[in-house]
Amino acid sequence: QKEVEQDPGPLSVPEGAIVSLNCTYSNSAFQYFMWYRQYSRKGPELLMYTYSSGNKEDGRFTAQVDKSSKYISLFIRDSQPSDSATYLCAMSHNYGGSQGNLIFGKGTKLSVKP
Amino acid sequence: ETGVTQSPTHLIKTRGQQVTLRCSSQSGHNTVSWYQQALGQGPQFIFQYYREEENGRGNFPPRFSGLQFPNYSSELNVNALELDDSALYLCASSFDRSYEQYFGPGTRLTVT
């Protein structure tokens, strides 16, 4: 079993739809949870990060973490064609004082149609 | 504020050759992490440099090595290139080994 599982999609939605992206994980030591957006042939862009269970909102984006179920989600409201990209979840723990070894999911490719 | 930069953008090498990739960290960051991203996959952690020393390594062989310089920039060196080394190599910078990492645009390496 992979440490982080993410449905690769592709996911296609009409403009204005609410998008739900999800990851599950197996390592209960993960404490930090991130979502990255990656446009084709570009580096990942940090969208949101959170340390604890619960919700975190930033504009049209909401990140949700449920540590008891080992499940994280990213919701995109009022999706736009410019949101079309691959979305990567990432997680890390705090072994030896370093949080820097990020474990990524495979990414979900999202397409928002006008 | 200057973001993370990487050079070169693209590189084509022959199997068995050696390659050096470069990364300049974001202003104010002292930690650099390197990742390998194969096509259709998420990035995989290679190693991290903090205060000019390797501070954690993923499941990569010793022919993957690195350096960090006093100005916090970094190099990734790969010896004896194999076809499977073809990938996008990403550098990410952070402050004090934090999980909050910011990525550069990557170097696309093709090994023929």
C-alpha cells in the first residue's frame, strides 16, 4: 500500500462547479498537509497548507483534514478554466526536527470547461 | 522577493554520462530539497540540504549527490546516468527545514 493515495482522474467539470479533490494516507505520523497546483511543464505551486485537523479557507479554496480517517480534501468553489491543472496533495512528519521530506500523491488532473 | 530559480531548463544526456543541476533558493530561505518527478507521477524526495549538510535522504542510490553553498544555493549531481533518470528535477526552498516549501520551475532531463 502506498503511503499516499490520490485518484489520478482525469476530472472534467463545467465552469462554476464545485470541485472536490481527495487523498488518503496510511502513515499516522503525518502531521503537515499541503495542496499544490501544477500547470503543465511547470513546477508545483503551494496553494494551501495546514497542521491540524479541521478546515482552512482561502478565497475559493477550502482544505479539510480528518486525521481520524486519514483523509484530506481540497474544495474549489466557482471553478474557472484557469483552475485547469494537476492538483497534488503532499504530507510530512517531523522526524529528527525536519519536516522537509514531503510525500506526494500522484496528482489529480482537473479540467474546467467554459 | 526573488523566487526559486533552476538551471538549465532542459538537458539531454547520454546514458553513462554525468549531470549537474543548479538551484537558487528563495530570498530568506536556508533549506533546499530536491525531488524527482517522473511523467504522470508525484514528485519523489531525493534529499534535503540545510546549513550546507545533507539532512535527510529518500530512496535514491549514492550516484545522486548534492551540495549546498554558503549562499544557500544548491547543486544536484547524478553520475552514471540511466534511462530511468529521465524526469523533471525539482528544487524546493524553505526556512529551517519547514514543510512549507516553494518549488522552482524544474529542470527537464532526458537520458538517451
